[in-house]
Amino acid sequence: MSTAGERHELARYELPDGSERIVCAQRVDGRVAISDIPDSDDSGRVYLVERHIESKAAMEGLVAAYVRDAVRRGEPAILLPAWVGSDR
């Protein structure tokens, strides 16, 4: 049986459509997982960004880079960029 602790908000970012997303940490079976979740409870997908982060420093670096990339791209950074697989 899996055990999960409370979610802890690490960062927020806004998408071009005005929706907000939250990057959060949650302890699952003794390990810290990082997720990207919608701000509203009723819409949007939940993305697992990292299922086991080793340290607070690694978590802070990952979150900073993830949010920076998501804001630049205008979509959750976990998604593959549109150019992947194209003839670019």
C-alpha cells in the first residue's frame, strides 16, 4: 500500500490562456515527488515531473528551471516541444 503526505506548493506560473499551474512537492512512500498541477480542482491535467528528488538543492534547481521553461514556452515544461519529431 502506498502512502502519500500533504502537497507543498513550491511555485506558480501562468499560461497564456490565463490559467495558473502549481509546481508542488509531495512525499510518496518516503520519497519526494514533484508534480505540476492545475490551480483549479476541476480542469487540467496533472503531470509528474520527477518521482524521486535527492536533495533540497536539486529540488530548488529543478523547480526554477522547470518554471522558467514553462513560462518561456507557454505550456507545462513536461510536454514535448512541438518541434520534436519534426524536420527541423
